Amino acid sequence: MAGVALKLLREQLLVRTPNRRGLVFPTPTGCEWSRHTFMSRVFRPAVRRARLDGMTFHDLRHGYVSLMAQAGVHPTVIASLVGHADGGALLMRRYRHLFPSETRLAVAAFDELIRGGVAQGSQPADANR
């Protein structure tokens, strides 16, 4: 878990009344939120207050993926973090536009291989690994 997220979770646990279930964001009675109750009582009102009309809960997931891509995290790592078991294939189909550096890196690696390795008859640096 990211350090900033861990810090925020710890802060939330410190300011909340302890509950037997160890929930970070329990209902006012200390129970677990149901999906529908959470959406109608917490999420949608927060979206309205923030003036983010049309935002869905799933948009938070898209935002996370987008921020991880912007931070330069490799697509396969992001896929693993969000629970994709396809090695990043779905992520790359949906979010390819967020990884322009991957294309640049691939072209640069190919260029280096051709100029320094194959073109001069030598093996690429990784060939002996």
C-alpha cells in the first residue's frame, strides 16, 4: 500500500471510535455499509457536494489506474495491483493512451539494438542473461 494511503488510513483509525470489526469507515452504528446504503447515503451525496455530476464509484478505479500510469508504473504492475490476471492486456487495451512512454521506450530499445548490436554483428547487452 502506498505510504500516503497508509498514513491517511491510520489517521482515520485514530479519529474514529474503535469498533469490534476493525472497520475503517463503519456506519454510524459501527456496522459494515451495504453497497446500496453506502451509495445512497455516502457516495452520491459526496459526488453532489463536490460537483462531480455523473461520477461513478468505478471512476475511482479508473482514476487510480490513470494516476499510476502517470507516475510511470509499468502496465503489468498496475494490472496486478487492480486484480487483473491477464498480465495487463485489458489494461493496455483500455488505457493505451496513458502509456506513451512505453512506446517511446520500445522504439529506443529497438533502435539501440539495431545500432549497437545486430547492425555491428554483436549480441545485445541482455543476450548473455
